[in-house]
Amino acid sequence: MKQALINPRTFLALLHDVVVAAIAWVAAYLLRFNFTIPVEHFQNMLQSLPYVVLLQGVVFIVFGLYRGMWRFSSMSDLKLIILAIGSAALVITASLFMLSSGIIIPRSVLILDPLLLTIMMGGSRLAYRAWKEHQQYGTAFKQGAPVIILGAGEAAITLVKDLARSTQWRVVGLLDDDKSMLGREVLGIKVLGTIERLADLHQGYEVKHVIVAMPSVHHQMRRQAIELANQLDLDVLTVPAIDDLMSGKVSISQIRKVDVEDLLGRDAVKLDDFGLRGLIEGHAVLVSGAGGSIGSELCRQIVKFKPSTLVCLDISEFSLYNLEQEFSALNIPIKLEYMTGDVKNSQRMKDLLAQFKPAVVFHAAAYKHVPLMENGNVWEALSNNVIGTHTIANACKEAGVKKFVLISTDKAVNPTNVMGATKRLAEMVCQGLQGHDEGTRFVVVRFGNVLGSSGSVIPKFREQIAKGGPITITHPEITRYFMSIPEAAQLVMQAGLMSNGGEIFVLDMGEPVKIANLAADMIRLSGLQADEIKIEYVGLRPGEKLYEELLADDEHTMPTPHEKLRIAQARQADNTWVNSLLKWIANCQSANESLIKNELKFWVEEYSPQHQVNVDVPIAQAATTVTLH
């Protein structure tokens, strides 16, 4: 009541409901007696009216009907009104029965009153909201730029609802390939036909913009829709990706320009949520390299499954700080620990495992930059990627960690560079530690390039386009596999769940993408013509190869229950071999890098190093090219 007296608008809303309650009570009597109320019932109506209205007003205040604003009334407000009116009806009925005041109220009145009151209170709020929206946005409906939405599913419906308040856009129609939707209306907007009809319809409606609102359909369908709109020289926008929508990072109304990631987009991953909860929920989990692209996304995905503790481990203080700031803003209701440490530090690893007792460890810490590891840092790559993996993996084995998941790469397949060879050795180290023991289960997950990762080619191309070019590409035929960071992280978790120990899981990377075509797409999506941005081919950098592979020449795969995961049947290693490998690495620290590379062939038989960049390209020029990761 105090709130109603302090705020004039709240008082007016309460006064409105009190008046409406009185009208509803009288109307219930009029309907009950066909608008001719007998004298005795008329007296009962007048006597009970103040009592009924007072009780209803108190109940309305108790239920908080006046905390919101009428102009933003929604279904949740209507539900609260119904609940409040229903409760008031029960209170009135019970009070009249217990008081035995001699006032006789017909039962039909007790039923009619809440029905009428619901209609009046709900209707008045709806009418007020419609009036305010018409007053504020009514002229904008005619003035906004006409736009056609591609898609008529849940995302499109939500988008139409959000754009109804927009002063920028005016939705004139929807297009969808679902034949059952043709001719129907979505919130007053008609489904005009299939997406192919865009070519016929955009001129008639004077449309220069289309919005692709199909975040959950097959990515090839999205790409075809985008390419059709581009061919018609329309400005193409899209809703956020399904991963961002599901994570709650953005809302459907945050439309944006189509980006190259939308053309490379992939279908949403189907996860065994029940199994992952069994693996993670209530248990401690540790992620090494937690500040990196893959490690940080693993942390984001893991917290959804409510571990008791998530230990974020990284050697970079700044990376950990950035992750800590991100998670602090989200108020995640689990225990988060941010630990600095080097995975090569055996005592530090043992101490952390003893302190937090993780059930699962995801090892994403590694040196991954191909050219940097190729010359001048060869032994450091061996030390970090091989000895570091063995140190933390062996500590997990001694501590009885349930599962250890190594993040590997397609560059470990028939490697032509030091980085790939060291990751292949890291895979074999985990297989050697597995042996026939029944303790820790070691699993390797191998995948290719991830969109938006640190060192990715896409941010570099964007920077070069913004400067007016040229775009530098190593070779006209160079190709790479791509997947999104969330998809990679989700499949890593899924593989960790499915593992029995010692397997190398290979992710379905889809179709390889020619980098030259990727550059052309990015130029076009930037609103430029192909002849406005020059593309220069500068030759392969040290360690780079034209085509990445997911399987070595002597490897085969077996299917798994998950459509995007297969198991590679790779060459195995035992613990004796691992110990010999570690001794060799320790002894060659001060050796010449050429000698190390030559001896590396003994340990990784499929390793075939490149000895020159490109005879046609000067080394100084090749050093400025884009690195593909």
C-alpha cells in the first residue's frame, strides 16, 4: 500500500483496478439476473461490494501487480493477474462462509466475477500497451526500411516480434522452404513463398535488405540463402549464431552483417548431455592452457555442466586475468580457481592435482605456431609439447585422475613441421602411458583450424582488407579445414566422455576450404569488388604444407556412436619407448637444430620436413605472409 501512495502512476493503476473490481462485481449480478436484479439481492450486492473490493485490492498489492509498467505488459503479467484474481476469489468465498454475515451471494456471481475481472484488467493493460506502441512506433511502421526475412521458424518469429518496435526496419514478408508455411501469417506478416522467390519479390516490395533468420538449419541451406541474396545485390544481414544464442551471449534481435564465419558455418553439435553431466557435474575439472582460444572455450562449455570446481591453469598471467574478468561478470555459481603454472613443472602439477583432486583434466596447453617453432625454437617445442604433456599426464596417472584428454591437431598427421611432429609425439606419449593399466584413461582428440582462434587467418585477412590490401596468401592451392571454437570444445568433451583409454579421436571437419576462395568471399562480404583488393601469393612459410590431413597414410578409422567422431587406428607406443624419447629430448637441448630435425625422423617415421620456403619467393617477403592455424 505504501508503494501505491508514493508513486502516482502506481496509485492510478491501483485505483483503476479497484474501480474495475467494483464494475465487475455489479456486472456479475446483472448477468446472473438478466439485468433485472431483485431488491433483496440488490441490497446484498451493495452491502458486499466494499468488502469484496477491499479484499481484492489487498490481494492485488500482495501479489505485486503494481511493480511493472503497463506499456510493457506481457503474458507473464497476465498469468500473475489470473493468479491474483483466482486467489482473491478463494479468499472472498472462504471469508463469506466463515463470517456467516447473513449476506447471500449466488454461486454463479462468485464464478462470473473473477472471469469478468480478468477480462477487464487484462484487456485494459493490453489496450494501453497497444495505444502506447502505436503512439511511439506507429509512424515508424511506414517509415522503416522494408526488409524480407529468410526463414519462418522460431528465430524468425522472435525477430519479427522484436523488429515490431524498430524505427529502422519494416518487415514486409517472410520466405521459407517449408511448404506447410506458405500463405500463412506470422504475427501479421505473411509467408510469401520459398526462398527462391526472393528474386521475384524483392523489386516489387522495393526491398534492399534481407535478414537470414535460420540459425539452426543445415549450414549449406544458410549459405545458399546468403549467396542468392548476394547475387541480387541485396544487403544481407543475419541473426547471431546458434552457439551464441544458446549460451545467452546475445539475443535474436542483435542482427549483424553476414560474415565469412557464416559461410563456413557448421551444424550444431548434438551432445550427450546426460553422460556429460555424469562425467562433470559435482566433480572437479582442470583445464591447462585455459587462457587460450580452445582452453577458454572449454571452460565456458564445462561450467554449463556444473562441476564442483573448475581449475583454470595457464602459464600466462594476462590470459588468466582476461578469463577471470569474463567469468566474474557472469556470476557463475560454481567454484572457479585461476592457477598460474608451467605444465613442465612436475612438483607444481602434483601439488595442484593433490589440492583440487580433479576427475577430468583437459590438456590444451601447447606451442601451436608453426613458423615460430620451425626455426630457433625447435627444442622448446619438443620440451613444451612433449615433456610438458608427459609431466602433467604422468602426474595425473599418479594422482588417479579418472580421464586425461589431450588436445591435438591435424598437423600431427604426416607432419612437415616441428610443431606437428611434437604434437604427434605427445599423442604417442599418452598412448604409452595408457598401456594396460586400469587407472587413468588417456584420450587424444585431433582436429583442424578453428574459426576466430588466436593466429587464425581470418582476423589477419580482415586487417589487410581494412588497410586496402593486399591480401597475402602463401599459395593459390592451399586448403584448410575449419570449425567453430564452440563446436571443437563440445566435441572434445564428447570424446572425453566416450573414451575407454588410448584412443585417438578424429573430429569430422567437413569439407576443406581453399584459402583463395575464403579471401574472395571476405572481399565480397566487405562490400568490395574482386578488383578493388589485390591478392598476392608469397610462397609457403617454413613448415607449412598445401593440404592438411586428418589421417596418416597408415591410419584407418572406426566409427563411434557419435556422427562427428571417429577413432583413428594409429601406430602405438609403449612406456619403454616413451622413456627413451624423453631421454633423447633431454640430451639434445644444445644440439644443432638441423641435427634435431634429422633425428626427429627416427621418432616420428611419417615426419617429412621441408628444407626451403619457396625458391621463387625471397625469405624476407615470405616472412610477412599469413600464418594458417
